[in-house]
Amino acid sequence: MLLIGILRFLAAYIYPMNALFAIVFIISNAILLFLDPESFLPALLDGAQKAATLCLSLVATYSVWLGLMEVWKRSGVTRVVSRFLKPIAKRLFKTEDPETLDCVCMNLSVNLLGVSGAATPYGIRSAQLLDRSEEGEYASCMLFVLNATSIQLIPTSIIGIRVALGSAMPADIIAPTLITTVFSTVLGVILTRLLIPPKSAKRKRRALSFSRKRLKARGAGVR
């Protein structure tokens, strides 16, 4: 089932994105060939070289952090983080299922460390489980928003890119990134709750409205 879900995800999202990037690449190359044909090949080779260098640097960065994640997992650190996040996840996603909460908490905890690539498998599994829940639509939207705006305690990927590009102080973005991601996450959660409210909240509103109408009717009857 997990493999089928991953394949569906690839078919639904990655293939259209590849087509979009291919179109952008072809159009930009055509414009460059028309405006400055002499610089086309040097620019292409320079971009390929920088891309290869960046990929190798990110492989090293991800290897280190994924190794640390495995150490934390085996030593029980991730369980502690998961227990800390579970009460928050229950309120945000409106679910009590242990497996769903474990996957969601792992996804959120890995995103907190800025290792978005390692969070993807947990995110796919969380989306599959949340779709089956009673609050499927709301919970899936909340998961998407939290992954898009995720609070970054340590922006590992960005630091790795800055190191690869020769930044003198690659870690000086930690504080600004933390502030901006906290703001974006809080705003995203608030907007999701307002625009796509959970069914339980709708039922409470209906019950409250119904009780108010009954009280008004009783008051009118007494009069």
C-alpha cells in the first residue's frame, strides 16, 4: 500500500512538475539563443557544473543529518520529541489514531531540523492515513500547510547550500529563519482553521445555534 501511494504521488505531482520545468528550460534556452547565442554554451556548462557541485555538497550534508536522525531514532530521542508533539498533533489534526500521530510527529520533528528530504516518506504516509480519518479534508490541508510553512529550528538544507556556495557565515540565518517560519506557521494554522474548519467545529457551531434557537423559542412561548 505504501508503494502504491508513493507511485500515485509521483504520477500526480512529479511528472507535471517535470513537464513544467522542461517547458521553462526550453523557452529560456530559446530566448538566450536568440538574444546572445555566443554565451549559450558557456552558461549551460557553468550551470551544470554549479548544479553538480551543489548536489554533491547536499549529499554530504544530508548524509550527516540522516545519520544523526538514525542515531536519535535508535537512542530514543525521536520518541521523546514525538511524545512532546503528540498533544499538539491531536489538537491540530483532530485524530486519536496512534499510527497516524506517530507518522505526523516524525514528519513534523524532521521538518523542524530542516531535513525536508528525510521528512517526505513520513509526510506521504501521514497523508495516506489522514485521508482515511473522519477529518480527512481538514487534516490533509493542515498537513500540507505545516509542511509548507514548517518552523525551522535548524535550516539544515539552506545552511548546506550556503556552505556549498562559499558563504563566510552560513549559519547566520538561523535566527531570521526561525522568526519568519514561526510567523508563517502560526498564520497558516489560523487561516486553515478559519477557511477549512474541521467537521467537529461545524457540528459544535450547529449545536450551539440550535440550542440558541430553542432557548429563543422557549422564551417566546413563555411570553
